[in-house]
Amino acid sequence: MRYVLLFFSISLYGTIAYIGHYGDVYIYDVTDPDSVYEIASFDATNGAYPRFVQDIWFYKDYLYIALTRDPSTISLWSGGVTIFDASDSINPVFVSEIYTGGDVRNIYLQGDLLYVVSSDTRIWDPDTVYQGSLFVYNISDPSNLQLLDAVEPPGNPMDVYVNGEYVYVGTGDSLLIYTFPPMVVEEGDSLDVYITGDYVVMKGYRGGIRVYDIIGRDMKVEYSFTGDRSRVYTGDLSSGVYFLNAGGRVYRFLKMGGIKDLSRISSLSTKEYELVRVGGIDTDGYWTVGTGSYVFCAPDSANNLRSIDVSDPLKPVKRGFVPEEAGDMIIVDTLIYVLTDQIDVISISEPWNPVKIDTVGEKGKVAFNKGMGRWLVYKEGKVYYTYVGELRICDVTDPVTPVEIYNSGDIDASKIEVK
């Protein structure tokens, strides 16, 4: 497996671009592609330099910046994620940081949960090989992130993708699948507890009910009694982990989606928050994306993009593949855009049989700083990507025939996110 240190990254929010350069982030105005200019810059490490920007996400007015360690002083600093309040887009303010011990490979946000995959999570030792970790944090309060769980996937976790209640981790050897434990009611419990839509229903209980978030705040949910059943409404809760206290029993549930989304409770348990591995399959891939009941990994041992049916997460099955597709990927409707040494367009209208349909770019060039992280994103009919240090934009109004409409020239850019 190749290990590539990435020293540059880029994230855009509207017409503002956040470009990582070593441990700093530069802010550019990109409103007019013919007149891009720098506005300001800030230290993404909050003074704990030397570390390098690995990835940037923007969520609810906050920047989440993944950091790797400087290989020349790798034992002195810890990798992690710094959080900045970017409600004023050109003046981000440091809020907090979480430390992972090793190099953060990728991060993923869904709802109010942050997923982090990191390499060696202990003090660096050149004579010892440690497994990496998958961390899950509650970010409902960005100033006080709460670690919910941490597991050590076999192998070397490199990428993470989340779809509902399932977490997919690409290790370079395998695709591993984790989930939250199903509803568990202790033996002898007189309550019959189950989930229906946005409600937790308890049969045989008519007492007081309270729901608390992960940091102990009473969410003051509505509940009602019908016959011998209590119904607790959770539709006003945002995504996150909650604890329901009823009759001396505590039940944990994970809420997916928000008030304006199709929301539901995906699991309920008397246990503490916990990730459980439920399946896996040998793939050799680490870039991991998905849609519906399919996950796509690249590259496999033959340098292919592989389609995997995960409709039964306990028994994932390899389906079709596209040869010579090894790069970061994004899914837009029924297409995958793949950054190799060009932009390739893959149709997944039949996800079990992905088919390459078009290409844009110059075949034969070597992509700059190819490695983990996101290198291309989609927004409003355009694909933004970085290539040999350049920021490029393709018009995909005709989605199967991308047309390049902007090239920045060499600005030492690599990672990219558009918001």
C-alpha cells in the first residue's frame, strides 16, 4: 500500500475558498473565476505547529480541519481535528480541538456526528506497528465535542463513509461495516419497547418520561398515553445520540435526520453508545463512496473500481467493476466522477454493473499528491477538482460530457470541498 503525506488542501464555501497550505489556511475570493484573489489567512493548527492540513469540512457555520503530523517531528505533536467558527467567512475563530494521536486520514460528517479515521493512535514508535482507529464524536456543541466511541478496525483505516445507521471503513485490504446495536431490553424488563417512525413506544408504562442529549440536557420532548402505551415524539430532535429515561430504565437511541428531513430513530438500546462490526469483505480498496444499497471502492488489487452490494450488511457481495479506475470519487445521481489522471464518468444506473461512459482531461499526466481525502466535489452543475496543483472547474450541465471552464494554474492545491 502507498502512504502519501498531503501538505495542501482546499475547501470552498459559496464564493469563498479555504486553501490549506502546510499548517495554514488561506482564504480566497473566487466569485469571479477570472479574478481570484487572496483575502486573509489563519493558522489551522492553533499554534501546535508543525502539522499539516489534511481535509476541510464546512458544517453549520463551522470549519472542521483534519490535521496530520509533520514526519520530521512526528513524535512531538498529535494529529487531530481543529474546529473554527466561520460564521464570518473571512475571519474564522478557533473554538476547540480533538486529538487522535496519529495522522487523520479522513473525516465524515452526518447530522451532528463526526467520524474520524486515524492512523497510529499512540506515541510514535519506529519499531512498532499499531492499528489505526475509527472515532465517533457528537458535535452538537462544537465547543465541547463528546467522544461517543472508538474502535480499532483490523488493518489500516484510510477512508470512512456513512449511510444512515451503517458506517463503512476502507482499510486498503477490506471494506468493514459497522453499525449501532439493535434495540435491547434487559431480561425480565416489564416494558415492551419498540420504534415506529418518529416515536418510541412503551407498552405497560404510564409514568414520567425524560429524554436527554449526550451532554445531559433535558430535551423536553412530548409524550402521550394511549391505553397501556406511552408514545414519545422525537420529530423535533436533530441528529444525534439521546437517552430516554422511563421508570428507572435508560434506553439509548440514535436519531438520524433533522426537523426538516425525513427523520427516524435507527436504533435503541440499554447499552452505552457503541459501534459493532457486522460485516466485511476483502476489496484492497480504500476510497469509499456509496448510494442506496451499494458501496463503491477503489482501487482493488487489479486497480479497478469495484461495486459491492451491501443490501445485506452481514454478507456484502462483490458485483461489477470498471478497470483502471483508482482515485477519489463522488456520486451525482446515477453517475460517479472519478479523478485518476483525468476525470472519468462512470454510469451506475445499474449499480451492479458500473460502466465508463466519458472522460475529460489529459491522459498520461501524473496527478499531484494523489492520496487519501477528497479531491473533487459537485455543486450546482459543476465539478470542482484539483489536478497537478491546479484548481479546475468542469461544467457538467450535460452530465456525461464534462467541459472544463476554469483552470487556476499552479496554486499548490490538492484537497477540495465546495459548500
